[in-house]
Amino acid sequence: MKDAAPQPVFLRDYTPPAYLVDSVDLTFRLHPTKTRVISRIAFRPNPAAQDRRFFLHGEELTLLRAAIDGTKVTPQTDTEGLTCTVPDAPFTWEAEVEIAPEENTALEGLYMSNGMYCSQCEAEGFRKITYYPDRPDVMAPFTVRIESDLPVLLSNGNPVAQGTGWAEWHDPWPKPAYLFALVAGDLVATSGAFTTCEGRKVDLNIWVRPADHGKADYALDSLIRSMKWDEQVYGRAYDLDVFNIVAVDDFNMGAMENKGLNIFNSRYVLASPQTATDRDYDNIERIIAHEYFHNWTGNRITCRDWFQLCLKEGLTVFRDSQFSADERSAAVKRIEDVIALRARQFREDAGPLAHPVRPESFTEINNFYTATVYEKGAEVIGMLRRLVGPAGYDKALALYFERHDGQAATIEDWLKVFEDATGRDLTQFKRWYSQAGTPRLSVTDDFADGTYTLHLRQETPPTPGQPDKAPQVIPLAVGLLAPNGDEVVPTTVLEMTEAEQSFAFTGLDARPVPSILRGFSAPVVLERETSAQERAVLLAHDTDPFNKWEAGRLLARDVLTAMIRDGAAPDGAFLDALAAVARDATLDPAFRALALRLPGEDQMAEHLHALGHTPGPLTIHTAREALKDALAGHLQTLWPALYDGLACPGPYSPGAADAGRRALRLAALSHMARLDGGAQARAHFAAADNMTDEIGALTALLEIGAGTEELDRFATRWAEDRLVMDKWFALQVSLAAPENAVDTARCLTEHAAFNWKNPNRFRAVIGGLTMNAAGFHDASGAGYRLVADWLLRMDAANPQTAARMSTAFETWPRYDSERQALIRAELDRIATQAGLSRDMGEMVARLRAAGDS
């Protein structure tokens, strides 16, 4: 295991690699505990290097032999790698190492998952396979030979030869080691083909276990649609003869974009109407697209070092969001993206784990696969496109692919492409990559003599290591509505570049209602005093779908705030406004379902904390439940009509239209359950012919404290389907009554099917508890103790999963002093644990620092 207290790595200290690699030949003789890896690597000195020390990364390897140009050598080795004296000229390095995939519970490098060999090398897992310069700016073509009696043997690139007990693969495209992949197992394929716009015929295979055959059709369809879309929108064609995807049960991440051989968490591949929800289908489509799009934005052009991670991830998240918007509803997709951004990334920016989109330093790179790098990184790309316009963006991307194909690039390279393509100076815009925190945009206005003026002030709060922030470029999309709701000024993008700035609109007949931050044009917090009447106008009449939804969300937030802080009753005007949206058949059902969703408990806690109010999580939970009850009662005559009128005709389809109908129908069902004690939900559960309806009905029952019989029937029916059982585990904990949440989680950890070493199952139970805010934050501290116990246990087996789960504690400074003391005690306990991993050591140190500032 890595040292828990190593020295941090700094962006400013980057130096080019001492040696470059011209080719890599690997032979794998697979064995559960004694896999032999034989490497033959052609090195040459790098003329740009400042240091000619020959160092190869390597961890948890047994070196059996090493040679240079055929002559045996004895390198010096330690826990980080090896050094050796080498010629000052091109040479061939050979080594043979032994590794034990079966014992690799960290799921990094080469490991086993239920008898299948699979690899995960991003970010620094290849060094657990063999000795190599494991850094993204060392790129080379790979040839791989796999020897095993397993029937399917896969690696990157194209198959070149095979025989009984062996197969050889060659990837002609230079790649860094983190993109290496190997899979061997008893697998079956769902296959297809695609002919690129350049005339290349590509064989497509989705590999799964035999028991899962028949559940990969949607993944294959998503892949084909992704390939078509990337050609049509970005002009990018696939560049190998085969594209393989493999579904793996034990996987730390969602998926991995290894060149030509994507490895996926099974939950993002396997789907049937009976076992997968609409959300599962949506995630499969999105993540298949994301990993495929990496073929160009991540593989053909990779990142120079891990500080540039946002270059490939932010850009590819932006691209997969574009794809989903085109495939489904652009308005709904944008709203869902913002909901996720606020729930994950804004929370990150507001706490001890805040960091820039491009960090300046890290101790463990695995800890920087964050919402800031991915989601905020994508928002920065979106702002850039908004500033230069779609045509400017397309021109810049074409230049980016032309200029940097086959290279390991930086953020400076990326921005220089835009400057060269559009003539725009992006010096100030670059601050989005270097400054942490979410800018807060304060807005006031005035109206006189037909001129309406917006006065803007931006301020970014201090974050760890960055007390002072400079003004950023903020593209602000604004429209103006007349008091009757007519749009009098269409969407205009204002560019804010100063700390304070004003913008005037002339020739108006009356004071308008402003629609600010349309489309969520920048990842900022908008602060403006507005009346409920103004928000009602926007909710009823705004032509921008995002701001229409946002007006309703802000009304709900204000109503909940008054209920929590002042003990107010649910506001009738707000309930009437939501009723109007719910009844509006001209609106997308998916949009209406989103409009009916109240702000989450964690979001309300953050908002109230910003107002200087710190209510207990149970108080927030109780108020939110009361508002749900009020909404159910206020629209009691509407729910049955919605429910009856939204049944989907014909067989199940995961398409956006039917998914939207089901979303609104199930929202109606959940409100009906509050009125009829769950009678209709029980009937719905019994009649369900797809997992979306089955889970939707079960959720409605659990939310009102019912559903025990249905839970048992569900478990009996799906006991042999691991992904469906993950849902069963997660639902019980996340929807348990706050006073029962910890006991529910504890009992489930003792369930025979709780395999805690499987990341999906661990997240279902322990992650499910952290999602139950009132239960996790119970005043007794029992939730904190249980989570900390399991984090320590998981850290010993799988540091990456444990460290990521530790973010459950990132909001601890916002709570009352008693809860802060309880959380601090658990963080201290984790920090002082003997043998703590580097992953967890860094996370806990950053979390604890919030209490020292």
C-alpha cells in the first residue's frame, strides 16, 4: 500500500520525461496468483529532458529478471519503482515480473472479478502490472500477447493472431500506459458493425458473462448512435478495425476509455426492461457515448500530466452532454445537469475539498477525479463556446484535432487553439481553470425613462489556499419579459469582466421582469431579491426552459426556508403555481416531473447555512415532508387524472417520450400514496411489467413508511440479479425514516448478500446512508461512527473506493457545534489509524483542515 504521508506533487515542477518509448511488447502468462508479465520496451533518450536518470514506476511487483539489449542487469528497486544505469543511446529494456491478480482487492492494475481477469490503469495502475514510465506524456504503440486457457482474450487495438490458449493484439496508435487494457474470461458478445464516413468497417462487440447475454442490446445501439453523432457533429471517425466493450462486476469507476477496449462497470452496460430503470438506460447511453468520445478527446489527444485531467474529462463531459441533448430533450438535459452540478460540485466548492478545475498540486491523483474536474470542467467548455459562438467553437475544435493529434496537451495548448482560431484574448478567461470556488453574482436593477439597468457585482469566496480571487469572465444570458409575460428583449449574452459592471436596455414601455442566467450560462450563484409575483411570471411565461424551471425551484426554496426558519405554513400561491405547471399539457412531461421535485435536503442545508441559519437536518427533513403532503393535498383531484392519462401505450420503450410520461406518472403516484395510504402504489407494483414502474411504486411506498411486503417480494424475485439487488439495498437505506436509517444500514451490512468488497454493493448501503441526510446526521453520531468504521475497513482493501466515499463528511463545517465535534472525532480516528492509505490520508487531512482554519 502507498505511504500515507508522501510529498505533494506540484504543477510548477513538471519536467519532460528522461526517456521516450518507441514500442512496447508485452506477454501475459495468466495465473490467479502467479501471473508472469514479460515486457520488451524500446527506449531512447529525450533530447528535451533536463534529467537523464532512468526511473521506471513499479508497485507490488516481484522482479524476476531484467536485461538491457540482451545483457542481464540488476536494478535498484524500492516501493515506488526501479532505477538502473542505461546507455546514452536507444536501447531495449526487458523485464519479467510476477503479480497476483486474485489478491488485488484495490481493483487497480490487473485483478480478478469472479474468475475474469481485467485491468484498470487510470490513473496510475499500470505500474502494478510491470515496470514502466507510468505518466501520460510517454506514448507508444503496444503489442500484447495473452496466454491463458480462458476462451476470450482481449487487449487494445486490432487482433493480429490467435491460437489455442493464446491471442495477440496490436494497437498502432501511440498511447500512454493508463490506456492499456486486458480482459480474459468466459464471455459472450452482442455484436454489430459500423462503417465509418471514411469507409472503414468496424466490428463492434459488447462482452458480458453468459448469464447476462441479451442485456447488451441497448449498449450496442448507444455505441452506434455515438459513432454516428461524433462524425456528424465533430467530424471524428473511428480509427481501428474493432471496438470492444466489456462489462465487469467489480469496478471502482463507471467506465474506462482504454483504446479500442472500453471496460465498464456492469451497471452501465446491462439492461432489460425488467431489470433496468429509465435512469439506467439514460446512464448507459450517456456513459457509452462519453467513453467512445474519449477516442479523440483523451486518447488521440491525451493530457501532458494529471494536472491537465480536465482537458480530457471536462471536454468529453461537455461532448456527451451535447449528445444527450440531441438524442433526448435539450431542456430537460440542461436542467438535470445543473441539478447534479449544484448537488455535487457547488457543494465541493463550498467546503474543505474545493480546488481549481486544474489543481496546482495533489498528493494522490485518484482523489482528483471530482465533480470540479468533470462537471465544472464541462461548464467552462460551455462558457467558452458561448463566448466565441458555435461557429468559432467548431473552427477551434477542428484546429485542436489537427494541431495536437498524437500529442499530450495542456490547458495552455487548448486555449491557444481558441485564440488562434477566433482572434480572442483568453488571458482572463483562463482564471476559470486556476481559481477554485463558485462565483456569487449579486444583481440589483433600476428603471427610469424607458431604460432598464442591471447592476452586477461578482465575488468568489475564499477557498483552501486561495483567500483572494480576481474577477472572472462571466457570460450572462439575459432576456426581458413585460409584466404580462410577453418577451420584449430576447436572449442576449452580456460579458461581465469586472468586479462591478452595469448594463442598460433602452426603449422599454414598462419595467420588465428580467430572466437572468438563461440556460444557466455560467456556473455561478445568482443573488437577487425578487418577489414571489415576479417568479410566478417567470414560471408561467419565461421562454427559457431552464429559467422557467428555476423560478419554480426558487419559489419552493423560499417556501421551505420560511417553513424551516419561521414555522410558516406551506404557501398557497406556490402550490397554485405548481398546479398550473402540472396541468399544462403543452409542456414536456419530463419537464413537469422536474418542476414538481422539491429542492433536496442537502441543498436546503447549504442555502440556510449561507443565510446564517443552522437548523438540524431532521428539521429540514420534516419541513420538506410537510410541503410534500401539502402539495399532495392541494392537487388531490389532479393526481388521478395525470396518473390515468399518462400510461404508455404499447410495449416498454426507454426513449425520451415514454420515459418522460413515466416520470410524471410516477410523480403523481407518489403524491397519491400520501393520500390513499399507498393503495394505488401497491396495485401499481403488483402490475408492473418493467423496472421503472416497479421501483417507482416501491419508492412511493417506502416514502410513506410502507412497503415491507413489497420489499420482501422484490428480494425474492430478484435475489439472483446483483444489479437489481443493489437497488434493493440502496432504497431501504436512503428512504428509511431518519430514526431507523442507521439501524437499517447496520442490519443490511450483516445480510448474506452484502459483499462489501464489491464497490457497487458498498456504495448502495454505506453511500445510501450518507444520502439519507437526516439519518446520517442523527444527533447521536451513530451514522458518523458506522460510516467511519466501514471506511476504515474498505481502506485496507480498496483505498480508492474508501477515499471517494469519505466525501460524505465534506459539509461538516456547516453543522452545529455538537455535530461538528462528533464528525471531527471520527475524522481524527480515521487519521490516526495505522496503515492508512495515501488516498484516505490526503482526503482526511483536507477535511480536518476545515476545522483548523
